[in-house]
Amino acid sequence: NAGVTQTPKFQVLKTGQSMTLQCAQDMNHNSMYWYRQDPGMGLRLIYYSASEGTTDKGEVPNGYNVSRLNKREFSLRLESAAPSQTSVYFCASSERSGANVLTFGAGSRLTVL
Amino acid sequence: GDSVTQMEGPVTLSEEACLTINCTYTATGYPSLFWYVQYPGEGLQLLLKATKADDKGSNKGFEATYRKETTSFHLEKGSVQVSDSAVYFCALSEHSNYQLIWGAGTKLIIKP
């Protein structure tokens, strides 16, 4: 029972490089989320997808793009990485939008030099 | 806007000590309240929740009571174990938009 799987677990980028964080869930959940976690700030929502085919901005969307590839997969792309995007990124899913019981992946630690 | 305030950590306790992690909130309506736990190297997982005033959530020996009069949802455990060492997050969700608002997290360290 994999739950939510994120890749990669660690990544180091140089300023201006691009990369995509991948996320997949095998629980047949409708809604998926991308958060970033910074020290002393809790979790902040970057983007979410209430259902397949829809995406919406969260609290801190600038500098990111997302794709809900299908019901299982939700990717987060950094087009031109900046040091301010150094963070731990978490993907999560829930049965439906409005269901606040989220299942999280193990996280992806990104460092931008 | 809505917000969640947690006590700053780290909180360091000896095994079998009593634990309280404070959480207070501000909200325009009547939110649902949650505690999530993040063990080292893992993602967050739901620990317990309460959906209305005076509800008590409980799980794994942890409890929290939804106190509307004091806008609080403090996490308590009578006897902590080394395995409880983790970061604990308090969160709320307004029924109008269902998005979670998170506290900053409190790191708990339990020493044998």
C-alpha cells in the first residue's frame, strides 16, 4: 500500500534551472495538493486540484506551475528556480475537495543555489 | 483572516511525563480542528480531529478538546514515549472553503 509517492526525495538546483516534482497516489482520491514547508511557517498551499481536469492556485503559487496528468498524478514544475524556492515540498491527496483528512507523501527536499 | 497559533518548540520532556501542546485559533465561523503529526523523515499524518464545539478527538493516547469559549484545541497526553518524538501541527478548516490553515508546528523531543 504505497499511498502517496513523491519523486525525487532530494534535489539540488542552480538558480534559473527548471525541474518537475512528480506525485502519484494509488487510493483513487479525487483531490490532490502541493504544499511547501519552511521552518517556523507551517505548511503553505501552492496549488491544488479538486478533481481530475481542474487546478487552482493556493496561497503561494508564484513561480510554480502544476499539471493534473490524470486522476493518479499531479506534478509541480519550477520553470526558473530561485533560492527562495529552497524548501521541503509535500504532495497530498484526499477523497474529495473539502475532505480535510489528507494523506501526505514523504516529501521532497529542494535546494536552490 | 483565519489563523492558527501554536506554542513554539522544541518541547523536551522525559519519558512518561505529561504533555500539553497549546493551540489557539482565530476564525470567522465554526471551523473543524485537526492535529497532524510528522515523524522524522516522513510526511504528515492525521492524529485526531474535532468538528464542533466540546468534541474531543483522541488517538494513540493523545486527546484534544474543541473549546469554543477559549478558541483553543490543546493536545494532551498523560505519559509520553520516546516514539512520540515528532513535529505536531495544529490546523483548522472553515466549512465554507475547506482549505486547511496550518500552525507553524511544534517539535517534541522525548528523552529516555
